[in-house]
Amino acid sequence: MRVLSTVFILCLYFVSALAAANEKLNPYQIIHDPFAMPILQKKPVLDSEAANSEHKALTKELKLFSTLRAGRRSMANVSGRILKIGESIEGYKLIEVYERSVILIKKQQRTRLTLDGTDE
């Protein structure tokens, strides 16, 4: 029994030492997911026609992967990010979640993303 407790204490010591050493090596380490899709940002356009084409281009960059309907706790996976109702991605706020689509709003312009990739 004494051997097991000694082994347990040594394991805890090594785990805590490794964790402390990892923090001391680089406390300003940037955490990056190499599998995440890059999100490109575009410059704002003043012309209304150009703004509509930019709006369509941005919604093409946003892609709906899945939805989870649970009333006020509904969620959606938009471009690899899990969003709850009320959260935003690239300035678009998620306001409604349906079985195969979601409604996003930006500057009072509503956009529907669907699982098959079409938007309205």
C-alpha cells in the first residue's frame, strides 16, 4: 500500500511539474487550430449595389454545417463555429434556427443559410 501511495504522489508531482514547465516556456503562446477554415475579411463598400454584392460574397464564405433545434437553446455550426441564438460571426447575428437552415441578420438585412449551401 505504501508503494502505491508513493507512486501516486510521484505521478502527481511529475504532472504538475510538466504543467508548470509548459506555462513557463511560452506564456504568450497563440493557440491555433490547424484544421480550422480561414476566415477572410473584406473591406466595407459604400455603394449600395456593391454592398449587396459584398453581402452575397460574405454569405458565400459563411457555410452552414449543422443545426440543433432546442427552443431558446438552439445552436448551429456556421463555418466551423458553434453559435447559440444571439451570438455573432463576422458581424452576422444568429436569430433563428430551423431544421435545415438558419437566419442571420446584419445591419437589418436578413440572410438565410441552408445545409445544401444555397442562401436567400
